[in-house]
Amino acid sequence: MTNEIIFYTQIASIVTFIIALFTVYNVLVQAKDAAIQLLKERLIIKDEQIAALKAQTPDTLVSILNDRIKVTQEEIGRLKNDGDMHRIEIDLKEEELRGIQNKLSALSELIRESDFVCPECGDPLAGRQSHTIYGGADGEQEADILISSYECGYSIADDGRELSRCQHQAR
């Protein structure tokens, strides 16, 4: 073999190595870009789910029902202004209004009875945290407790122990 053949063989192998290296690099970059795009899409989906869940809060439902009550009352007022021509429609709207008010009352009662609002003042739930406590004579017993905290400062453990008082009731 001549030196010239060895030289060209080495150059060809170096060029082939560089091409293979850039090909692998390009594949890795494309995989990274695809993973980033997938994570962005998942983030958008999660943001939409969070927005949908926020729209389903009890306060939002109460607001929607209040708006429906106002619209129904306005329709009844307009129909009453027209006289007895619309007596049947007025009766239907009044019945619809009573149904909406019953739903609002049921929802309000459900919210008051739930643990989503402070039992003392009605402030909303700020969060829940789970804690593991250890104890017993040998120190090897453990138990999980759930602590509910409200915006007013009131917090209570799931076993009924009051951990901090409601700041609105202290006034």
C-alpha cells in the first residue's frame, strides 16, 4: 500500500465519522424539539383544564344562577308591562324563576354544609395539606392527618381538632 492510499482512506474515514456524528446530533436535536413541543401542548391542555375547573367553582355557579334570576325577572317585568296578553308566559317565567331560586338555595345550602367554606364565617377553603405524625410508646406508630385551612385563618384537622381560630369571629 502506498502512502497516498492510506492518506485518502484516513480522510474518507474522518469525513464518514463527521457525517455520522452530525447525523446523530441532528436526530437528537429533532427528538429534543419534539419533546419540547409535546410538553408545550400538554401545558396548554393543562391550562385549559385549570381554566375549566376554575369556572366550576361554587362562586361561579352562584354568579351564573344570580344572572339567570336577573334576566328572568327582567323578562317578567317586560311581560307584565304588556298587560294580560302574556299571562301564560308570565306564569311560566315565574315558575322558571322559582326553580332557579330553589336551585340557588340548594346550592347555597350545599356550600354551607361542605368543607369548602369556613364553618364560622363562610370564607373559602385556602388549601388542604396532609401530614404524617409519629408517636406511640415505641415511637414507631404513624398516622396521616389532613389539615384544612381557610382564608380567614381557621384551620382544622380531619379528626375535628381546631388548630387555629377564625380571625373574623374573634372581632
